[in-house]
Amino acid sequence: MFEFCTDPSTLDTIPWLGCYLTNGAHLLFYRSFLVVFALLALTAPTALAFGFAAAAASRSHIAPLAWLGKLYTAMVRGVPDIVFFLFFVLVLDQGIEYLRHQIVCPDWTEDIRQGANFLVCPEARTPSGNAPQWVHKTYGFALAVFTYAIVFGAFCGNVLFGAMRAVPRPQLETAEAYGMSRRQVFWRVLVPQMWVYALPGLSNIWMILIKATPLLFLLGIQDIVYWARELGGSRTSAYQYPHPDWRFWYFLGLLIFYLAFTKLSEVALARLSARLSRGQATAAGEEMRKAAI
């Protein structure tokens, strides 16, 4: 990155370290933090949307819809995350290619499944083989976001379903007595009040989601754990910056990063909980009223 980094073997300790920490591989390492933040920023609202839909479906008076909502939350929560990531992404990727294959290559005569190989026509490849590298990376990242959202959406659905049931029933009956329709009661009374009951559970899911970001390497994405392992490993004189095994220091840095990030999350969630509890008929709301008096 700097002009004096041309020949690292001639540098003293501090300049050598400065060059080492700003070389191309480390810039990719630093960029991988942005990948983690982007994953969290996109996955959290998407998972919450899936969870809300599952919780609303589970409360439905239409039996098949209620069964579908409960089946989704029960099935996904019962499968280990690592198994789901390895299986679901493969099925989703091949499913997309299969659908495209049926549309763009209807005259294809060869078998798609040939032993362990899954072969579709070149036009159905997703992304296409001649697509730019950024398209392949974006596609892989989109699959990762969708997979994370499916998994954590099931947990969100279970939490939101319990929060909906925690809202006092007399409030809903009062709204119905005033002439509100079932839909109006749901959106104007139930949904606004359920968040204070759901936030503790959603906070735990957020923390688990942060801890689950290292699973990105299972989806072929070079995340911060991947780069910490690669950069921290011992390097011989064949490399531009030879060094012994430094993985301890890299992983110690990741430990500090995750602890700091979860601490900031705890502070933000505590403030959000206090804001939602204000004026609510909950234990936290009662404590706030007593403190105000």
C-alpha cells in the first residue's frame, strides 16, 4: 500500500508491521467485516418478516394456514443449523437452476441427475458461467441471507406467537365490543402491544444470529473467521511477509470484536425495551411508573 513496502525484508519491525497490516489480503480481511454487518442488516428484518408471517399464520382460524405456520416453526427449529445450511442452500441453488432449465431448455434430452452430478444446460446456469465475479459473489451472498432468514425466522415466529398470546385477552375483547373487526383488532391492538413481550426473546435471537455469522464459510463466503485462519497461519520465506503461527492473536481480535459488538447490542436493546415498556401494563412498565412517582 505504501511506497516503502516494496521490499518488506529491508524494513524494521514497525514499518514491516504497517506494511503487513495494509497489504491486499488484509484489506480483504477488513472488508469481510462489512460482509458480516451487511448480512446482519439484511437478515434481521427479513427473518423478522418470516417470523411475523409464521406467527400470524399460526393464529389463523383457517386450519391449513395454521398448520403451515406451525409446521414451519417446528421443522426448522428441529434441524441443526449446520445441517440446514449445508442441505437447504444446495437444494435451493439446484431448484433455481432446474426451474430455469425447464423454461429455457425444454428440448433437453439428457438426464439432469447423473450420479452425483447435477447437469443443466449452460443457459440455465445461475449465475451464468461468463458472468462477472461480483455477480457470483452477490448471488452467493443473497442465498446466504435467505438461508439465515429462513432459519432465524422460525425462531422469531415462535417468539412472536408467544408474544401475541401474552397480550391480555380483555383488551382484545374490549376492542371487539367497540365494533372493531378482527383485522382491526389484530393491527391496532394486538400488534402494537406484542413487541414489549417479544423483545426479550428477539434480543436473544439477535445475539445468536451474531454468533452464527462464522457459519458463512459453509456457504462459500470468505468471512472474518476464514481470513483470520488464513492470515494467522504460519508463513514461510516463500511468502512476502513470513511469520510464525499468529492465529492466537487473530482469533483474540475476533473475540474482542464479538464481545464489543454484543455489548453494544445489549445497550441498544435495553434502551429499546425501556421505550417500548413505557405506559404498558407489564412489570417493566409498572417499575417505570413507580420510579416517575
